[in-house]
Amino acid sequence: MKALIEQKLAVLYGGTSAERAVSLNSGKAIAKGLREAGFDVQLIDTQDYCLSDLATLDIDRVFIALHGRGGEDGCVQGALQYMNIPYTGSDVLGSALSMDKIRSKQVFQALNLPTAAFAIVNKAEYQVGDADKILQQLGDVVMVKPANEGSSIGMSKANNAEQLHQALNAAFEYDQQILVEAWIQGPEYTVAILGQTPLPVIHMETPHDFYDYDAKYMSTSTQYHCPCSLSQADESELQSIALKAFNATGAKGWGRVDVMRNTQGQWQLLEVNTVPGMTETSLVPKAAKVHGLSFSELVTEIVAISAQGRL
């Protein structure tokens, strides 16, 4: 087996999901960081690419930089596993389960991990009157999320039955199954995970109603605080909950866990991201920098972790 630095890497990026634009930026940044570390790297946009062609390229290992469907949901992981090509991050199960917001919340509930109350809405069964019933169950304000999208795509806040009906119809454009979550009032945090190590917590602040796509990628008013100003005890507790959630969905290697804290001071798990954004200004690199890792060192460590036990 070649030494890690001698392995030829392919960075898979782009793809066809609704998060393609973010993935293009992540892939370019990852390839740049790996090359700075001395790796031989080939960038491959999977949009019009036949994955079986990887077998002809003498690729030793793949760094998956695909966000959303097709890249973060277990599909590409299964294809690579079938071809016996090692890859970074979570395997098929961990990817698929983490990507599905509904199933991952059901796992959190089963393991008594804190998460907000929710309802499941199926497009095929939905009727207009269901909106009132959902609000009676969850409260007057709710969050609507497609079950299998990332980067806050298709998400919206609803304050009444008419808004909920409109929000569900908008979300149905992205998915057949929708998660409706009781509104959580309070600050949002994220915990990057590297191996089994939670990195310093980041507190996100936005003037938007929630941390939406614009707040993540377009806005200049979003603020990121790392150190996050939590007490040491609170930060340690949050890191512990995040790591439990990461392991609960079967995630591996690296990722990011998003959490909020409600007005009662309770942590509320949102989701596990198995291929989070990786531009040089993304959240995981921000946390890694405070932890003492440069971007190049971070991507090298992700590759090294993927080689442990999966050579």
C-alpha cells in the first residue's frame, strides 16, 4: 500500500443537486488545500461524469465534496464501495440516515437526544385542512423543511395555517416528504467533528428569521463567533451532545452537527451534515482554525482519517 502522501486523489464536486453551486466552491478549495499539502489531485465534476470511469484513472482515494442528493445521501458512497475505491467521510448508511432529516430526528428521539417536536407530511396524503391540525399539534409558529435537502434549500417559517400551506407546497417542489418542526426561539450553534473530536463551537448570528441560504452564502451581515462565548461547561455539554448525534446516525470521519438553544436553555438538535461546506470561509474550516489547523492541514487530516481502518 502506498504511503498516504503518495496516493493519487480525486476530488468529486459539483454534481446535480440543488447545492451544486456550493459544491463547486468546496471542491476547488479542497483541491487547492490538498495540493498545497503535496498531494496529486484530480478535480472531477460529476454532473456529466460516469463514475465507473474512475476505475481507468488509477485513483487511490476519493475526497467527496458533493453536497446534497447524489453525493451526500449514500449514492456515490455505494458506487465507490462497489468499485473498491476508498473515500472520505461517512459510509452508505451514515450518509443516507444523516441526509434524511425525518429519520435522523426519529433516531435522536429513540436515543433520548434533545430535539424539537415535529410532524411528518407526505405529499401524496396532504390536504389543506392538515395545516390547522399541524399547528394545533406543534404551536402557532413552525419551521418547514424538505426531508432530504441541505443548505436550507426549500425551508421556510410559517406563522399561520395559510403560510404553512404555502410553505408545504413550496417544499413539495423539492421532496415528497416534509418535516414540520416546532419553532425554536433562540441562538444557533454548530459543532464540527473531526474523527471523534468535537472542534470549538461556533455561534451564528443573522438578522434573518433563521440561518437560511442567503444568510449562509450571500449575506454580509451574518456573524460567526468562535470562541462562541458559552461557558466552558456549556460548550463541553454541547460538544458531547453533538458527538452523540453524529455517532447516532452512523456518521464517520468528519462532519458538522447543527444545534439551537431554546429560551429555556435546552439544546435542540437540528441535523447532522456529513459533507458540510468546505470553502475557506465555511464553518468547519473556521472551527478548525481556532483548533489550530490550517485549511490544508484540515483536508489532509480528513484524508488521513479516511485511511484509518479503511485501507
